[in-house]
Amino acid sequence: MDNLVKFVENEFVTKKEFPEFAAGDTITVYYEIKEGSKTRTQFFRGVVIQRRGTNSTETFTIRKMSGTVGVERIFPVNLPALQKIEVNKRGKVRRARIYYFRELTGKKARIKERRM
């Protein structure tokens, strides 16, 4: 049974090449929205809160501030509507899942930039 699931994942799930990113990075995700017969590209820019799952079930959560309201969005890595991902800034954090970031506001909500 396990081999069958892996076979289907390898054969039918399209793998897209995206840049490496982790929790704390600021990224822009471009995705396609279908409205009736028309399609348009929309982007979502924010800080990666977490990456979860493996292979075809992998997802990542992005958080941004829209005015004074925090907005989070979960994207599957293998979503067909995903067009591209740009890494805007590499963040230096010491956790894989930065849920504490939700409670921070103002200057406390800044993440130090990781130097390469």
C-alpha cells in the first residue's frame, strides 16, 4: 500500500522548482486566481511562520500585516496555481515554527536579517 502511494505521488504530482526558504524568511508568493473564464496573478508577501509536511503533502504558512490586522495564509507546495516564489529577505530565527511572532507588534515584530 505504501509503495502504491509513493508511485502515484512520483508519477502524477508535478514537482516545481522553488528557491530554498525557511521560517523567518520574507517571501513573495505569486499565484493564479480564476474568476469565471478570466485568470489573474495575485501575490502574497509576508514572513514564513512554518513549513510542515514532506514531499507532496508539504505546506508553508505566511503571515503579513494588512493594516492593523494580521493575515495568515497556508499554501501547499504542490499547488498547481503557484507560479513562483521570490525570497525577499532571509531571516535569522532560532525556531522552525515561529508562532510567537503572532503576538509581537511594532518594533518587536522585526526579524534580524541573516547575512550570507
